[in-house]
Amino acid sequence: MKLFSGAQIREWDKTTLEEEGIPSIELMERASSAFTKKFMEHYDRSRPIAVFCGPGNNGGDGLAIARMLNTQGYEVKVWLADWGLPKSPDYEIMLKRLPGFGQVPVYSVDMKEPPILGEDDLIIDALLGTGLNRPLDGNFEDLIYWLNSLHKTVVSVDLPSGMFTDQHTELAIRASHTITFQTPKMAMLLPEYEEYTGSWEIVDIGLSHSYYLKTTVKHYLVEKKMLKGFLTTRKKFSHKGLFGHALLINGSHGKGGAAILAAKACLRSGVGLVTNHIPGALYAIIQMAVPEAMASVDEHNYYWSTLPKDLDKYAAIGLGCGLDQKDSTARVLSQLFDEYDGRMVIDADALNLISKSKDLLGKLNPGSILTPHLKEFERLFGKSINCFERLSLLSEKAKQYQVTIILKGAFSSVANPEGTIFFNPSGNPGMATAGSGDVLTGLLTGLVAQGYDSTQAAILGTYIHGAAGDLALKKQGGESLVASDIIKRLGEAFKDLRAA
């Protein structure tokens, strides 16, 4: 799903009106009706509704929603926050369409004497929409501070007021729930703005499909229909030699579990063969824990010190899980980068070693996949002022080094060598547990070894990893979910994707 900028969204509305030959007020009615239907699925008539409307088209939406909820038996009152500002023509029309005889009481907001709301009032925020082009100040700033101080249930129309679609927000309504039109707004996918959007849902308002298809964007939200096109199909006479041989270089003294988790996940990816290169002390443990995988034993008993033989026979290498950051490990990592020409999946301590010796970034093989969490990303590439600056840096570094970078977290962002970013929708907070990243590394390595291109492997692997976590959540609950539970559900996640 394409993620549009604020300017593109406004152009999308305009194109829809031109193509359909309808006035803008008709599109506003359509959007407000879609919002109202979704709102009624979540909130019954037991609570009074206070709709706060700004002077623009978002306020017009709010006025239409107030009218529609009134006709459905909700107790609704409207608070106008316009303070003599110019009003949009559609706002003026919607204000006149409110039912007469006091059915929907209308009040003006005066911040010298803030509105008096009932204890159970639910607030609908229709103050400011995607047209906002500067930070809040004056009356709007005061009103939003005041509304946030009430700690009431707030449902925002399209976008929490004060929040920007595609740039940093300092202050906005703290919505409990946002019902957004047609597609999510990019800020909704970024961690800094969770406090504003709350939970969110999309409603279709019938915007132009041709505009959607022809308009170029740099950001996408991953959908199942995209992923289904990635999946390969096995033929009847297939054999393991057709599905790649993955090498995993993971584990050290006290961290053998990371190597086991990565190997088990790699095997569940569909890869043909897996070899673990491990310190000698882990040999018996790995062989018993992962009997389907082969072992290549390092010369050192407790950590990685030498390269495996015949590197060229491996279709992909995954490394970093449970390693250490010894100088000797850094030296053999550099040697690996010099001697292996294939694609690698690089995680954890391998990333930390690179961050200590930035010259190693220049040795990365094109097409490799880096899987940092936030702190690892900052150690590699530096801190950012906000999420949008971080996204730009993510895109820039993926292009600079011709690699794919997965910045892990909620809505993990996958940047490919062209700088395009894909947000992953699957996964849950229960996956914030030790070993979850090791599972992802193993899964990704298996996909790369099978021949998936790096962008496809990263997008597909991140989705499947999250989907398996979501399946595990249903069985275990968030508090009790562990990395092994994710591995157990990988097969089901693949199966569900194929059936979608």
C-alpha cells in the first residue's frame, strides 16, 4: 500500500473530484459517512459526544459526522473552534446542514473560559486535518493542551489535530483512536507518534484508483497481496540441492542458545541445507538441539576465530547472533568480508563490531541485509533528531552501501538499495523478548540462500517473522511469549500467507 505525503493526499482528493465530476461537498459527505459507520462499530449510544470542529475541511467532516450521529440516536453537541478565522466553503455548508431546533447544540470555544464537558463525554477531534502546514500556536495550541489534560476518550478524524503526515510533530491531540481515510498516514507508523494516534483504522472513501496507481512514492505499507507474489513454488521433482546451502556463524561461550534459535528458524525457511560454524564447546549441544543441521567446528573452543573451509559453496551467510566483540572476532569478521563474495545477513555483535570499525562498512557485499535495532542503528550511522530524520538516514545508508537495512521495531522499516522504504504490519509487543532477533536472522538467511532477492527476502522474512509472533501471541499471551514460540509458528505463518 502506498503511503502519500500531505500534498499528494490533497492532490488525490482533487483528482477524484475531477474524475467523478462531483462537488467537494459530496466527497466530504462520503468520508464522513464512512467515519460514522466505523465509529458506530466501536462506540454505542450510552455516552454523549462532543465534536470539536476547526474552520477547515476537517471541521466540515466533524460537522457532517455530528449530524449523522444525531440521526442515529447519539446525544451530540458541537464546539466550534474558529475564532473568527476564514472558513472553508464546505465547512459553511455543513454548518447549515446541522438539524435545527437545538437537536445538535452548537457552542463557540473561548479559551478564556474553556468548554464545560460532562464526565462521560467522548470527544471527536475534527479540528485540523492533513492540510496543517505549521506547528500549533495561539488558541489551537491552548485548546489541544487543555483537551489532552482531560484524559478523555478521543477519536480523531483522519489524523490527530496538530499532527503532520510526513514531518515531525511537537504537539498534537493524544487520540485514543484514529479513523483515517483511504490509507494510513506515514507518521502513524513511527514510534515517536504513537502517543498521538492511539489505535488506528482505515476506511475506504473511494478516492481515485488511477491516481493511486500512477503516483510515485518512496514509502509503502506491506500487504499480503504483495508478499504472495514473492513466494516460490516447489516442483514435484525438487530436491534439497535446489534450495540453497546456508552457513550460520553464531554463538560463543554462554550464548549457544542464539546459534540454536537462528539454525532452527533457518531450517523452517525452506532452505535446503544448513551448516553452523560454532566454537568447539558448542558442538555436541548444537548437534543434539538441531539434528537437521551440519556443523563446522572452529579452532577455538569458546569463540569464533577462524573461517570455515570452502566458503564458496554457501549461497548465503548469516552471522552475529550470540557472537562477542573481541578483537580477534573483529579480525576474522574483516577476513570474511574480504574472502566471501556472496550475500550476508548481519545482526547483533557483527553489527556492533562494524560500528567500532566503520571501514568495514565499505567491505559489505552488495545485496547483504543488515538487521539493527534502534541502538545498533545509531551506533552504526549516528543519532537522529526525530523519526523522519532517521528514515531519511536509513534510506540514504541503504543506497550508499547498496544493502538492504531492516530497522527493527513495531512497523519495522525495510530500506532497499534504491532507498525505498517498506513498513511491516505484522508482529506484536510480546516479541520484544530475548532471541527474537536471532530467529529473524536465521529466517532471512534461509530465504536469501534459496535465491530470493534481498529486498524480497527482507520484506517477506520480516512479515513471516511477525505473523508467526502474532500466531504465538494467540496461544501464549504477550507476557509468556518466547523466541522458540515464534519458530514453532513459522510454518503456519507461511501456510496462512499462501492461503490468503
